[in-house]
Amino acid sequence: MMRPEIKLLDEAAINRIAAGEVVERPASAVKELVENALDAGARRITVDYAAGGKVLIRVTDDGCGMTAADLPLAVARHATSKIDGSDLLNIRSFGFRGEALASLGSVGRLTLISRAAGSEGASLTVAGGRMGQVRPVGAVQGTVVELRDLFYATPARLKFLRTDRAEAGAISDVMRRLAMAEPQVGFALNEVSEGEAPRSLLRLDPENGDFFDALQRRLTRLLGADFTANSLRIDVDRDGMRLSGYAALPTYSRGSSVQQFVFVNGRPVLDRLLLGALRVAYLDVLSRDRYPAAVLNLICDPERVDVNVHPAKSEVRFRDPEAARSLFITGLRTALSGAGHRASTTVAGATLAALRPEPQSAQTPRVYQMDRPSGASLSRSFALQAPSGFAETPAAPLVYDTQPTAQAESFPLGAARAQVHENYIIAQTQSGIVIVDQHAAHERLVYERLKRQRDETGIKAQALLIPEIIELDASDAARLLAMASDLSALGLTVEPFGGHAIAVRETPAILGNVSARALVQDVLDELADQGDSPSLLAKMDAILSRMACHGSIRSGRQMRAEEMNALLREMEDTPLSGQCNHGRPTYVELKLSDIERLFGRR
């Protein structure tokens, strides 16, 4: 075998290799060029593209511009005005590698037209890595970068691109993310086709005023009024780091992570640490199949975060990752707790939409409700489920509080007027009505009490007169007994009882008279769901959430007026009571004006 000879690659090959890292698709080129415009101090940036960016990408900005002498350097590899190379940890700009323009010129036909203040306009073309001559040209201050026939010099790369529509969608996503990071900069995105007028896809004027107000207006344009109406302002400082932005209420959750946008010092990133911390912050208020919505920017000294991890600059590495993660979790949880019983307005909107009558055609089959158990049957089933502090008495089929006081109506959740279908409390406020799911609401209240007891004095346990013996399979028994000491702190005391059996000796007192077997099974289910979760506290919170269901007022138990009002007042005083332990709303508020509109009175 002949010894292979080591050779230096030529500059064109080096640039094409770099392009493979920096420019993965048209959207990557748009990102690099728009970030260059932002670094140049642009206040307005316009992006035009054709055929999903494969045929044309044109980025126009009103930034500081470049002189004729600057243009050859701008397209040279590793030439940049943003750093001097002495400190790669103190990076305060989007770009710093000096690779983007050189890479784009090596795989496409690149033209730069630029003019700096006090100088003449100039133009330079680079095609397939070959640089032309700098030429004078008439131009306004700023820069126009036009990239045509992306990857024409490396046609194999074209085979890996997706459809024009998919590539156009990726370009739009890049623009939206950068527009969130810079609300005081105007952005425009246009699709151009030969022989047709440009089609405007996005047009955002620069937002003025306070940063948070500007960001809120920008997010309203990009994510919709529902997001900003149902989001909490986040502004937390700790240990030299600041977290700012907006995070949505749990009842405004999504079915995927499409509305999660995370930035570090204004740079859009896809960071597993921070996205994981966002998910952990909502663990207490969302089920596992729902995702929080948020736009958050972590601001810190550039020397505390390394952005030179990946050529695309979408990943970062923190010097103290635990500090960044902790700020995310505590900052968001504090904001969510401060929201009290607030729930998203979209819940009311969905309710009103469901209530609006729809015309039925003659072919539409009539839909009938399923049979419900008799009132007497339900009353017997739930006779022992009265909240602590209330003596159980036979309830009427429908409970009315016919004379609520004006003072009670002035409370946020109003005064209880009735209970219907043995599950929904109807309360009257000064401006409308509130419908409360009694089981979901009480489940959250019990859960919060359990957590408060655990943190303050420890959860009180009640001893069973006769320990309950439960047969389990070997793996379940081992899993439960391994957690015995931690479960004891939660008021559930279990001991081995020979073979694979366990004995339950104590249950949490706050749950009252519960089925130990059902409680243990729920704990086992939660331990299985949590798996190898690294956080013991998260695991214990999840178990408490399951336990809370056993101490809650069940659907189907009739309540007296004073019980219902007591539940409403406790909801108003309890953080996070606007949603149950799984993120579903505990109540719906309907304005009287909306109700009257349903009946054509307005």
C-alpha cells in the first residue's frame, strides 16, 4: 500500500467545506446575512427570496455600510470587524467567525453593494469562490447582499434541500425569531417571482418606547393577541444574570413546543439546558403531553457563556449551567405563583364558541346524551366526601344560594348561586358568571396544601387502626420500599410484610378516609411515569399531585352554598388555582355582555 501524501487544500475547497458547516440550507444564509445587518446597526432590514431561497436571497439594510476598500476583506475568510481575536469569550455581536460571506461566495453567486457615510457606493461580485473587481455604483447608505443560485458550485448539496415551500417556511421561522430578539428593528420578508409583483409575507415596523412594551407589541404581531393577553411579564435578576420576556399561563399551553423561543443575550438558541428548565418550571401545572409557551431572553456577561461551540452559533455553553437553569426555574415559578387564580381568556372564548348554536341540516343525525346515574345513587356514592370542617347533611337535588351579598359578588370569583350536574358551581360576579369544576379546583387546593405542609411542618399522617396489607409484584414492591423513607415524609408509611407484600400503616391526614390500596397504586404509577428522574423534589411533587386527587371533592357530590363559597374564596387565595394539577382550567368566566350576545340581546 502506498503512503498517502498530505497536501494543503486550496482556498476554494476550504471555503466550500466551511460552507457545509455554516450554510446548511437557504434559511442558514438568511440568518447569517440578517445577523450581519443587525451587527451593522440597521434599523430596517428587508429580505427578498425566490424559489424558497434556492434561486435568490437578497438582504437590504440601512446599517453603517462599507467602503470600497472594505468589500474584498468582507468576503475573505476569517476577516471580521467584530472581534480582534484576542478574546473569544467576550463576544458582543451576532457574528464573529468571519466565515459567512466567504462561504456563501464559494457555493453561490454573491454580489455586495454598499455605501458608508461620507464615501461613494461600491459593488463586488464573487461567484464559485472567484472574486471580481470592485466597481463604483450609486447606492444609499447601507448594504445590499444578493445571493443567487445557492449551491450551484456544489450541485450535490441541492439534492438534500427540501421543497420550495419547506425552505420558505424555514426562512420565515428565522425571520420571526430574529424579529422577537430585536423589537426595535423593522423587518420585511417578501417572496418574488419572475413577472409578478413581490408578495409581502411579513412586515414589522420598528417598535418604540419601553423594551417590554415594544416586545409585547412585537409578540402580538408575531404570535397573536391571545398569547400576549394570556402571558406573564418575566423580569428577574439574580447573581449577575437577568431573565426577561413573556411566559404564558398554564391554561394557554400548546400541543407541541412550537411556541417556545429562547434567546441568550439576544441570540436565538436551541439549548437543551434552558428548554429543559422551561419544562421543569411548568411541571407542577401541566400534564406531560402539553408544552408551555414562552419568549425568554437570558442576559449575562458574555464571558459567562461560550457561543463559539458550533459554526451555526445555535448552541451555547455556560460557565455555570446550574445558575442559568435555576434562574429559569425559580423565575418562572415565582411569576406563575404570583398570577394567583388567573386563567387564560382563551378558555372563555372556547366556551362561548361551543355555546353558539350551529344550523343543522336535515341529514345531520341528532346527538343524544348518555344516561346519567340517578341523583339518589350519586348522593349515596359521595355522601362521605364533604370537605373537612363541614358536617354532612342530605342535599337537595339542586343547591341554590338565592341571596348572595353584594360583598360576595365583588370577589373575583363571585358568589355561588347554584350547583349543576353535581360537579359545576355557578357563581355570579358583578360583570358576569363563573363556572367552576369543583373536583379540578379542589384537587389543586389539596395539592397546594400538601406542598405547604411538607415545606413548613411536614405532612401530618393518620395511623390506620388495622394496617392494610397489599400484595404486589416483586418489582413494584422493591420500587415502593426503596422510596419508603421519602414517602414517610409525605405522610404515607409503608413497611415490608413478607414475600412481595407491603403493609400500609399511615396515610396523609389531609386526605381523610382514603383507600390505601388505590393510593399505593397511584404512587406506583407515578414512580413508573417518572422513571429515572434526577430530581427527587420533582418526583415527590408528582406523587403529591396524585395523592391530592384522593382528598378532593369528587364529581357527583352535592355541595351546600356555604361549601361552594368557601371553595371560591380559597381558590382566590391559592396560587396556581386557575388550573388543575394537569394544566386544565378549573373555572371559566363569562362576561354578561358575551352571554347577552349569545341570545341576540346585543
